Amino acid sequence: MKVNSINKQIGGRIKIARISRNLSQDTIAEDLGISVSAYSNMERGAVDITVNRIIRVAEILKIKWLYLLGILGETEIDFEKSLQILADPKENYGHVATKISVDIEKEIRLLKEEVGKLKKKAK
């Protein structure tokens, strides 16, 4: 996976989390001590984001930083609102929508496996 693609995925997750929290770009940029333009570049994936910056953004958004990296799902984010953001014709977040879909399918598969194990134990 190319770095640019990773930046876009992280930026997409940041945007979804920010909008789900009803926060403006101005608010996040101010909390980070950067310009709105610099913050907008992060959300668009136009710049590399340091791990320290990812952690700080996650703290501001009150989410797990591992979610921003795509390692953990974030159940606190309003799924319906996320789908609305992803459906915005002005944006191209197909890669994020695909990631969410894959994460959900993976979670369902893991839950089915766990249910199967519990059924075997119950017998």
C-alpha cells in the first residue's frame, strides 16, 4: 500500500470522527496549534501525519488512536453519520467505505466463530 493511500485513509477516518463529534476543522486546528489549511491537508491525506500528531488528534476527538491507523474499529462513532459522510459526492472516500465494510465483515466472522466455540462448550 502506498504512503499516499495510507495518508488518505487516516485523513478520512479523522474527518469521519470529527464530523461525528460535530466539531469544526477550526476547532481541531486550534487545539493542535496549526492552521486550518494545515489541518485540512491532514484530512485530505495530502501530507504525512506523524504518530505524535495522530495520537494528539485522537485525544482531541476522544477516540482510540489505533482507530485512526485502521487497526481497531471505533464503535462510538455514529455509523449512520459515517455512511452519510462517505456518500458525499464531493469527496472520494470509497477506500474508507470499503475498509468499514471489510471491518464489519471481519467482526461478523469472528463473532460467528466465537458463537460456534461457545455452542461446542455448552454441549
